[in-house]
Amino acid sequence: MKAYETGHAEPGEYLASPIYRVNFWERPAPGFAFNLDAFVLVDASGVDEVLQWAASGARGRTYEVMVEAAEEPVEPGLQIRTAALLRLAGENPNEVTRQEPPRLSPPAASPTDSARHPVP
């Protein structure tokens, strides 16, 4: 992470009570896809309340907390939400992280390696 000092600026738009989203992810069994329980939170007193709600509702599940980048109406019932999301905490286990693949054999020695470290 890098931090840079910046000057104060007045935003063009300010959401006093943003809409939060919380996704709970759970794998029902090894090798199965993750199940998703998604929630929209409105009228929260702030991000601390949302983080506490998510942590208490996780029950061992992986979760992520996001804020919607634009206001979109919230109505009762299942809705398809399309606002861009900014992740505040947690992770989506479906996102692939780049990891070095397991090495099956030791790397081949270069000619300079054997000169520095002769093999007995």
C-alpha cells in the first residue's frame, strides 16, 4: 500500500447515508461452488454498524462489505442491483488470486551454481 498526502477538495456529490451491500459466501461441500446470500443495508448509522452486522451474521462464512457508488432505489423483495460497488472489507472467494504453481521438481542448476557450490 502507498499513501500520498493530498489537498482538501469538496466533492461534487456526497451521500450522507450510502447504501451498503453485504455478501456471505459458503461452500456446501469440498469441490462445490460457493453459495451466496446477498443483502442490501439502508439507513445505517455508518460503516461501523454495517461491519458489526456483517461480522455477527457471518456464522463462519466468508463475507465482503461494499458500498454502492451511486444511489439506486431499494424496494422490498429480491432485486437485481446494478450500481458499481466499492469493497470496504472482506473478500470474494470466487476471485482467483495469482499464486505460483507448486514446483514438481527442484530447479535445474545453472553452470555458475555448480562452480560456486560444487556437488560432492
